[in-house]
Amino acid sequence: MFKDINIEDALAMENRCLVDVRSPAEYEEATIPGAINIPLFADGERRLLGTIYREEGPAKAKMAGLEMASPRLAELVGSIISSCQGKTPIIFCWRGGMRSRALTAIFASLAMDVYRIKGGYKAFRRLVLREFATYRLQAEVLILDGLTGVGKTMILRRLQSRGHPVLDLEALAGHRGSVFGGLGIMQQKGQKTFDALLWERLGELRGSSHLLMEGESKRIGRVYLPDFLYCAIRGGKRIKVEASLALRVERILQDYAHVGPTVGREIEGALARLTKRLGKNLVAHLKSMLKEGNIDTFVETLLVSYYDPLYRRSQLSERNYELLVGADDIDGAVAKIEAYLRENYPG
């Protein structure tokens, strides 16, 4: 049986298998969370069909697409059946057009149950943007605040592993949230993927009495927070996390220890963007530290000269924090926050 289905019903369906039949590049840019990619056309084929469409018209492009896809249609159907492992396939392309129609028609001819999302991926994107435009967070927002390197991300991830409702925005964005936050990260998320992952995570956390987050600016790497979330961060209750300068330097070095051989060029590019703020002399001094291998001093100088003054502007007076947490001992910091949560958000 073949049936068109709207995006809301598709997402609500149990035992579903979302199948994105767009090209690998389209899938990589953004998809519906949980979808598998079984492309009808490779990236090069899709580009060629686009050229034929523009230069020779839609009829020629459709015929060329049929010639390309026909020899492997049976293989594609077999791949969908195998990958879905008994779940009902729900197929989609960019806007519910020819690509998804071709495969669902074959399933229908075999008298097999299959659905096609009306409007394709674009319907999902519209759904996300529509919900974000009117979204209201019901949970109370608790923000971990503190200078760079104090261990906020470590604490959040430890709390999440212990079952607490954490919204890790930097993980969703694939970026650490500063001018150096993308170093060594080859797969920073684009806006569409970030929005989809955020939408999914908010759904998982729906019903929580509170949400734990790190204080973020409007922009994280290449992506922007939706207005409702940025406003919630700015208005949330705050927990201040503190750690010694030496330990902050050590933690930052640990965070970036895995970065690849191109990191030197990335750092120089980031430093160039800071010239106006730090001045040419300090930037030149930082570059010389890098060349000489004085990485500890480089990190400490960046913290003292750039990060700390920047972040102190947004920090509250201590009496306005819900809780002050020393994080030289991460386990102790986690325990103190958990005690606060048990007292203020029982159950």
C-alpha cells in the first residue's frame, strides 16, 4: 500500500523508518533526525540533472533521471527493505516530488506498505521553524556561568550522564562557542541541522521541571540560537562555576589535545580576527609563543588578556547567583549542584 502522509503524522508514527532518498550532499547538509540515506541519485548525477533541467527543460531531465535510476531501482528497494528491518518505510525527498514518488510507486506495485511525506524535507523544516516561532519553554532554566576553562561543559555532561535534563548546545552545534571554538572540528553543524537536533532534544526534555545549560551568546560557531532560547538563557537562574587559573589552562589544553596538524593555521586565522581587540603587538607576541612551543603560556595569556575580560562583562554580582560552585574538583562540583537540584526540584 502506498499513501501520502503529512509530516506531523509521520513523526508520530510508531515503528517507522525514515528514508531520505536525496543525494548524500543534501543529506549531509540537513535531514530529519533519525533518517537513513538511500539516495536515488549520486551527487554528480544530481548536478548533471540540474544542468539538463536548466538547459534542455524538465521533460529531458526526467527522461535522463529515469535512465540513470532504472538499472538500480531493484537494488534501492532491497536496500530500503533491509535497512528498515521490518519497520514501515516513510520515504521523503526535497519537497515530495519525483524522487520519492518513483520509489514509493515501486513499493506500491509490490503490494508493500510504504508512505511518502507530503512536502518532503521542506515540510519538516517548515514545521521546525513554525514551532520555534511560538515555542514557550515550560521548564525553569538553570545556567552554568563562569570563566573559560572552569569546567562547565565537563560538569554538564557528567550531570547528563547521571540522568539530569541537560541541553548541551555546543554539542548540538559542533562548536565550543568562542573565536577558537571550532579548532580541530571538521563537522561544525549548519543552521538546518542544528535546528533539527535542537528540536529533537527539546522534545526529549519535554516535561522536565528544569533545564541545565551553559550560558551562550546568540551565535555558536556558524549557527544562531532561536529567539525563545536566547531569551530563556538571558533570563535564567545562574550557577557560578569557579576554578583556579592553572587548572583552567590545563583543562583547555586537554580539550584541544586531539586536534589535527592543521590547527596551527586555524589558530593564526583566529588570532588575526582578534587583532582589533588585542592590538598588533599582543597578537604578534601570541604568535611567537606558538612558534616557540610555549603553549601553556599562550593559553594563559589568552585567558587573562581576552577571555576573562570578555566574560566578566556578563557576570553578575555574587549575591545574584543561585549557587557558587568551586570546580577544581569536578566530582565535588557535580555533587554540590545535585544537592541543590534535589532541594529545589524534588522528583
